[in-house]
Amino acid sequence: MRDDTSDSPLPRDADHIWLRQSVTFAVNGQTRTLELALPLRPGATPDEVESLLDEAEAGMRRLSRRLD
């Protein structure tokens, strides 16, 4: 189910807590915003959280290399 009052394109659901981080920057006079959203399962173990954060960090590194 989508919460149409939100600016986020992410669905809201009872199965996940969404951890979100965004950054806005300018490149050649153009403003760009990147948003990272991680679906965290309620009750996730510390190891699951760490694995999810590691996966997100690796994805951001790949994206950063493409933007360079």
C-alpha cells in the first residue's frame, strides 16, 4: 500500500522499517539528489543489520565510481 501523502516513492508496509538517507549536491550547475533506502525487518538481528548496511555501502561505492 502506498502512502500518497509522502514524497517518497517507497511503499509503506508493516513488514519493514525503512532506513533512509539522502544527499543533494551540484554537478556542472545541475542539482542532484541521491537517496538510499534500506528495508529493515522488525526484530532483525545485529548480524542482519550489519549485512544489510555492508550491502548498501558496497552499492554506494559502485554508484560513486560510475558518477566519477
